[in-house]
Amino acid sequence: MKYLLMLYADEVAGSKISPEDMRGFMQTMYAYQDALTKAGAFVDTAPLTPTTKAKTINLEDGELKVHDGPYAETREQFGGYYIIEAANMDEALKWAAKCPAATWGKIEVRQFANFS
């Protein structure tokens, strides 16, 4: 089964991390991805641009409206994701707990729906 690990963190706090410290954090993320790959659990990952570059759209009275920024104002922002293969939610949660991003933010874990 596929699971989506959504990584949330405070963008403002993240922007204050020194380049040296960020390189260290990224090394731990690369090691995590390597562990997923070696276990056959890695499917995909990607970081997202900051919410300051986001757009939100909706239809109002038949007209498409485009708004700057994310839909919701939150303290933590969705910053990236992993898609993993896991036998069940318990296994997916174990992988999420190993993700270094859990030390500076939150990780939401959701199973891909199967409509077949």
C-alpha cells in the first residue's frame, strides 16, 4: 500500500537556519531516503517552494478567482512529502517516526485511497 508522508514545518523558523546547519539537516534527510530505498519502501519525494509563492484558486459565481498564498493561515506549512510503500499504517508510522523532519515539525501520514 502507498502512503503519503506530508512534512509540515514553520517556514519562518526554517528561513533562519544557517546554511551550514541546513546542510547538516539535509544530510540526515538524504540518509533517511537512502534507508527507505534500501528497504524497498521509497517511491517518491519532493520539496515545495515557500507558501509566499503559492496560489489558491476557487470558483466564485462562475468566475475563477486566483488568490496569493495558501488556502489556510497556519503556524506550520506543508513543505514537502514522501510517498512510501508499507504493509499497513503501523509500518508507515514507523517510517514516519524515523524521518528527521519529525524533529522540527509534524508529519501527517495518509494512505492512498483504493477505488478499484
